[in-house]
Amino acid sequence: MSTADAAARHATTSAPDGPLRCAVVVNPARVEDLERRRAAVDAALTDAGWAAAEWIETTPDSPGVEQARQAAADGFDVVFACGGDGTVRACVEGLAGTSTALAILPAGTGNLLATNLGVPEDPAAGVRLVLERGRRSIDVGVAAPTDEDDDSRHPFSSAFAVMAGMGFDAAMLDDADSRLKSALGPVAYVLSALRHLGDRSMRLTITLDDRPPLRRRARSVVVANVGRLQAGVLLVERASPDDGQLDVAVLAPRSLLHWVRLAWGVVRGHEHVPHLELHRASRVVVRSDREHPRELDGDVIDPARVLAITVRHRALELCVPQPERSPDLSEGSERL
């Protein structure tokens, strides 16, 4: 691909001229300074000549999918997701396939999509990003429900924008203490990871598109739409969120020394990382001989023996720093 082609592919588009209608889907249980955030967001919008946002709260039984979907149906141009990774993921699912753009007001511990976007934590700065009208159409991953997920009392929420995972990463997220996350932030994930370094390997069959199945013993399989994971770690440098492909990382360390070598290679950005195998596909099916923890964008879902993923190409309009020319969406954040 030529430099010009690459630049064109990663360029943002701009939102229409004139004030845009904005809604905020907010998880009140995860936002401690809700009134301050609300005042900052509405002030930034009205100072620019736009109407104040409509604020829509989530509930434990309705975590944001329906609220975002209804906001799009009601004609809102932008929906801000204000909460943790679960709230953002719910809004991704509710807005995918619509013309309503997603913006993010980070309020959780992981903030996976915000990390990849370069979205600032300050609410007023997050609104300025929307006012600048930078947009990018990105892919959305979709996890197929298994028999264990087929429960009408708890509808399966399947969309993700950053990553899906099975094994070590999901166990680490599931075991991270909520009090430590509030007090220590990403350090809580490190402490949880240390507790799971000695877990058993998974015996897997991995099917990528129509290729012959791969049989592996691994500790984790991560299906990534973008490259940065928890704490901003760049796992897959070449990952691009709008190419219709997912990057599949198979982590297969079998000892503490293997973990050290793998972690060092990832942190140092080595081209070839020991005990890490990378693939690309638009359809991914991971099958195991027993149930394992699973997660979507840092949100833990029910354990199962299967993780089946497809991709919806450029299904979501995302508010990003403008201009943007890099496949690493986190670039450009310093300007904000």
C-alpha cells in the first residue's frame, strides 16, 4: 500500500456543520463526580452555541444498549458514553450500524477504548474533541452467544470495539478487586495477573476464516480490533480498527521465565516476541475442551468453551482527535 493510500485510509471525516444534538448515557454507579461532570459538559456545549446534552442514566438491568439505541432513533447526532468499559461497550452495541457518533467521557479504571483513542479524562476537553468534529468509522467485533449465554433473563451483549479474550486476560479482569481498582487504578490488574501466572494452559482449536484449524496449548487468546490493552500496553502494533480484519494474539508461556520474556518483548516493542503468535482474520472461532473465563472490552462475560467472533466493517462512527493519520488512534492526544 502506498503512503498516500495509507493516509487516505486512516484519515478522519468531519461531522456536518452547525450545532449537533448530544445525549450522554451515564452510569451513575461508576461516576463519583456526576454533577461536576454534567456542569462541565453542558457548559462546554453551550459556550460553543450548542444545546445542553440530554442525560440518560443506565440501570443494573439496562446498562446502556437500549439507551444508546433509543438516542440514535430519536435523532441525536452524538452520544457520549460516561462510565466504565461496560458502559462504553453497551453504547458501542447500541450505536453500531447507525449514523449517530459515539464520544467517550472516561470514568472507569480500564478505559480501554479511550486509551486507544487518546481521549482525555477531563470532561471539558472531551467535549472540545466533539466540537472539532473529527470522526472515524471503525470496525465492531461481534461475539456469538453460546448455549450458556442463551438466557432471556440476561440478554447476551455481544459487541466490542477494542478486544475480546479467553483465558488469562479474562481471569485477570474477573479477579481484580474493585476496591483496589478504585484505590490503585491499573495496579490492581497487575496484582490480579500475578495471582494467575500459574494457571493451567488451555487446549485449543483455533479456526481463522476458512483456513485449516490450529491446535495449540495456550494461556490466553486475544482477538484485537486495536492494539492497546490495559495500562496502554501495545500488544499488536499493526492492528488497525477500520480494515475489516481482527488481530489474533495467542499467548503460550509455560513458565515464569516464559512470562518474563513475553512481557519484555511486548513492552520493548520487539518484532518477534517469544511465546506470542499473531494471526489476522475476519472470523475467529476458539474452542477449548473445558470452560474458561471470557471478556469483551474488559467486561467479563460468562465462562464457556467457545469464543466465536466476527467483524462488522466500519459499523461505528467515532469521535476522534482531528486531524488523524495514524492506525494507532492514541496518537494526537497530547494536542488536547
